[in-house]
Amino acid sequence: MHLRSLSLILVFLICITGLLMTICPTVYVGDSGEMITASYFLGIPHPPGYPLYTMLGKLLTFIPVGTIAFRVNLLASLFSAGSAIMLFLLLHRFSLLGGLSGLVSTFLPALLSLNFIFSFSFWNQSLITKGGLYTLNAFLLLTIIYICLLAELRSKEKALRLYCYAGIFCGMGLANHTTMIPLFVVFCLYIFVTSLVSIKSAFKNTVVFALTSLVVAFLIYLYLPIRSLANPPMDWGNPETFRAFTRHVLRQQYTLLEPSQRIFSHFLDQAYGYLRAALNQKNVLMVLFPLGLFFLLKHSKKLFVLLVIIFLLTSLGFIYLTNYILNSH
């Protein structure tokens, strides 16, 4: 068996075994109970409705193992293991681009992938239904990045097909969590720039990716009005009309804090809190972060810019948008 394939299998088995040994066997606090109920009854949870996750959760309820809560919790673990696989493939590809080979190009990515999955917060979220929204998002994001990287190394015809595949995963991401919306724009710009061998191919690749993403997201979101018409036990927002549908999807029931309440000194405290939490993950990737940035900058400047922008949007951008309140813990 090929060394990479063997490493993939081992990463998945180690990851899923560790998660199954620690998975929550019942309903956890927070939104998990709501999401389990929505999955079981094919209902509509709080905005934006999470149609993709609800339908996937329903599929897991048919597995004849454990309670309904355990089965839907399992979804988070499965996508966590999937994230480990995609991260391994991505790091393996990076290692080959950097000239590494043999055991180093497979063992090191495998070790780092497992270290990421079993870091404190990601492991914690991989055990409960609510966390599955985030492990699914991580799986989709890593898959999109990996496909885009492959597309850069392929011919025009194969690249176009790969960008279509990337659009499918991006559309699924748009139907999973709103954090994918700004990343969708970033991916469109990235694909346009990386395809600038000619304006025609750049425009074509970008349009194919964008249209595929939007069509897939729209088709998945159609679940909300269609299912609402059946009046399921959980029907948050009753999104049967166009106005109720857009209000639910765009999360208009929630209000952001006033801009006047955003103080720069408080933003710095929030950023420091975020950094401290990141360093407390017991993740060796945080130690290797500067080395990874240097490696990317040397071998793929475009990918370096893409990942830095994604990091800034999902860290500082999220901090600014939510303007969360720090606690003492």
C-alpha cells in the first residue's frame, strides 16, 4: 500500500477512535439540544436555519447505535476526522512543494493533523452536536483550499472542473455557517488572480466557482420554506414567505452592538484574549506558525496571502463583528 494512503487510514482511525472514546453520549448544554431536535424532526432551528447540518443530522439518526443524541453528536466527530484527512492532504502537498519526500512528507503532516484535531477547543467541539457546525465548516474550508491548490497545478480544462468541485463545497459551506460568506468573496478573488494567465480563463474560472457556490447554497436553503410548509414541531421563524425566508437566512432577528460601543482599547483586550486562548490549545502548530508562514511565503506567495486573509477574517474580523465580552476565565 502507498505510504500516503496508509498514513491517511491511520490518521482517520486514530482520530475517530479517540473521539469515540470521549464523545458526549447524550444531550449537551447550549444549542445542542435544539440542533438534535431539529435533526430528528427535520425541523428549522434558529437563524440562519442550518439546513445542511439538519439534513445530515437526520441521516445519522437512522444509525442503530446508541441514543438519538449520540447519533447526531457523532456527526461532529465524523467531520472532525474528515478535517484531519483534509489537513493531512494539504500539509502533504505543501511538503512535496517544499522538496520534502519519503517518511518526512507523510509522518510530519500526519502528526500535525492529529495534533490539530486533538487540540483543546477543536477536540471539545468534536464531541457535541453544536460543535459539528464548526467541524463541518473546517472540513469544507480545508477541502476548498486543497482543491484550489490542486487546480493551480493542473491544465486549464482540469482546473475548470476542479473549481466547479470547489464551488460545490463552498456552496455547502454557505448553507452551513455565515462565516463562509466573506470567505466566498476571498476565494473568488483568489481564483481570479491565480488564473490570470489570460483574462478569459480567469473570468471563466471565477464565474464557474461563484455560480456553482450560489446555486448549491440556494438549493440547500430551499429546504427551509419547503419544510416549513409541512409545519414541523420545530419551525423557527416560519420561513414560508419570501420575507420570512430572507429574514431567517440573513439573521435579521439578531442585532449587532452599536458602532459607538466599539472601543479600540477593548478591541485590543479582545484580540489579546483571543491570542491567549489560541496559545492555550496545546497545539504544536502554534509553535510552528512562523515557520509555516515563511515556508508558504517562499513556495507559494498567492496561497500565503489567501491563508493570511482567511486567518484575519476569522479572527480579528470575527472579534470586531461580535464585539464579545471577555470573562475572567
